[in-house]
Amino acid sequence: MQNIEKNLNRIRARIAAAAEACGRAPDSVLLLAVSKRKPVADIRKAFELGQKHFGENYLQEAQQKMQQLTELDICWHFIGAIQSNKTRNIAEAFDWAHCIDRVKIARRLSDQRPAGMAPLNVCIQVNIDHEDSKAGIELDAVVELAAAIHELPGIRLRGLMTIPAPRADFTDQRNAFAQLAAMLVSLRQQGIDCDTLSMGMTQDMDAAIAEGSTLVRIGTAIFGDRI
Ligand SMILES: *Cc1c(COP(=O)(O)O)cnc(C)c1O
């Protein structure tokens, strides 16, 4: 816990360096602190150090934390898989959902988003390496789902999200992210307005930023290993 300040400073410097290395502004990359399986005290600490965006994977755990942190103006991102029976709570409590891969879930989130709230920001999760173990859709199914989401009033399509298979080589990491970046360009060309590439974790964030990531999801490098 005493390392959070050092870790946050280090990760901010790493984001800035990766952005500058490819001629991007450091503030064009949003840092999402992934706090799953970490205590509320860690979130509080990071918030005091200026961290505003937090990501959680498990609804129950997230709800318990939110209840203890209501006084903090945190922007909450749901970055786990979404089952139908979870959509109402997610629509009511979160600002973002990153793992949309079915129109049915998108419709429920839109219908269940409370009227007084801004639309829920969503990303379509792409299974870039066709892994059975991962959620997400194939690249060639993105346009159809994006077009459907575009019509829904309660949610707002912000872009694409992916978790590539681990690759040791920097160029290989970049190649995976480049496919997602190209798809975002393609969506825009087809008149679907979106601005977010949610890609890059502790191990591959530098490659993701080189390929245009606008949001990196970082857990371990901020909060330490998860047990
Ligand atoms: C856990 C998780 C992260 C953070 O991963 P680290 O390797 O700890 O940085 C990012 N994105 C998703 C979807 C996750 O589940």
C-alpha cells in the first residue's frame, strides 16, 4: 500500500514516455486503475493522488466498494464479462462498460439506464486472437454490433476493447493492437462516431500506446500482484 504513490508516478511517467515516443500528447491516454481484489483503502489512496478512473471486474465486489466510497467523485468502469442478470445494477451504478459482445446485453443496458443519467459509455470487446477462453467478438462482426448499439439511446458507443493473448515481442504486441486501431478508423469512416481504444495492460501498455490506445487498464503495476 505504501508503494501506490511510487507506482502511480512510475506508471504516469511510463505512459508519458510511450506517448511521446510516438509523437502523441501524454494526456491523450487515460489511465484506468484496475482495483479488482484490492481493498478500498488502496482505491482511496490512489484517489488522493489524483487517480479518478477505477475499473472493477466483479459486480458484487464493486458494489461493496462503491458503498464505502460514495463521497469520492470516482468514475467507475465495469471491465468484466456481463451476464443478463447483472445489467440493471451495472446500468445504474457505472459510467463505463468495456466488455459488450452481444446486442442483447447492449439493449438491456440501454433500457435499464436510469433516465436522469448520461448514457452509459460502452466499448465492444473484440477477441483479437480467437481464444476460446476469452469473451469478445471477431473483428468481422464488429460493424454490425456497432451499428446496433449506435441506435440505442441509453448507451453510447465509445469504441473498442481487447485483451490480446500474451506476446513477449514488442512488434508482435503492436500487430495485435494495430488490428483494433484499424477497425476503429473503419467504424468512423462508416459514420459511427467513436473515440476510444481500450487496450493495454501492465505487460503490453507501451505497444498499445504506440498503436493509438486512448485508455490503458492497469492493475498490477499500480496495486501490486493480486493474490
Ligand atoms: C485485471 C485486468 C486488467 C489489469 O491487468 P494487469 O495485468 O494487472 O495490469 C486489465 N483489464 C482487464 C479486463 C482485466 O481483467
